[in-house]
Amino acid sequence: MTIAVGDRIPEGTLTVFKEGIETVTSTDVLGQGKVVLFAVPGAFTPTCSNKHLPGYIQHMEDFRERGVKVACLSVNDAFVMHAWGESQGVPEDLVMLGDGNATFARALGLELDGTKNGMGIRAKRFAMYIEDGVVKVLNVEAPGEFRVSMAETVLAAIDA
């Protein structure tokens, strides 16, 4: 079942890279305060690297001004997410979350089967706005689209 507006974020384990790989829980990262979680099908992939992540980097100050934390999720390991973040100049307060086995993407019901393209199970491209662990806005892209999960669209939804 796919997560919906009004649902609580499911419990799950994710990874981040600090001094090495560290395990974090979804409630620790997403369960308190105002948070935007956006997901990409894969680090270093064209739309993700050329548009999706750069849009959030460009608008980080806009999110900060609204008191909103931002996290990026991908079905990649923490090492890949860290390297991708470094290559993109991700600010320290944009959290790069690894979901290496797609367990959190599956818990959200937002997994994407990319096996026909040799990519395995990934996360769909989406963005959600969460307040104290409850989904307030959920924007899931149609296959091949990049419109509703853009930083600008999410900012407009937060301001609405």
C-alpha cells in the first residue's frame, strides 16, 4: 500500500555517511519538525544529477527560511550518496540518505522496478512534505516525468 497524505512515516532504517557509514531511523530524520523528503531513482543518473538534486541545492536557503529540513533518498549505499553529494556540492544540512536494499522505498509503497534496465528495485521519483512525522504533501512523478517533485513545486505547496 502506498503512503498517503495524513499517514505517518513508517519506521525504517537508513544510512548516512559521516566518519563512516552510520545507521539512522526514519523517525530520527523525518519524524520531528518540518521536513521535505525527495527521492531519486539513482545517484549520478542524468535527471537526478542535472536537475533534481541541483534544484534543492539552489533553494536550500528558501527551505531554511521556512524552517524546513531537506533530505534526499535513493536506493544506493551511503558511500555512493556521500560521493554524489560531494560531487554536487551538497550543503551539510541537506541529508543524503541511503536506502541500499530499497526497504524504506518499499515501506512507503514507492518502489520502482527497474530490473528490465538492469537497475534493480529503486525508489520512484517523488517529494513529500512532512510535519512531525505526518505526510502533508505527497507528489509522485509519473514515469519519465520531472515536474511535481521539483524544489519549486514543493516550496509552492508548503506556502499554499
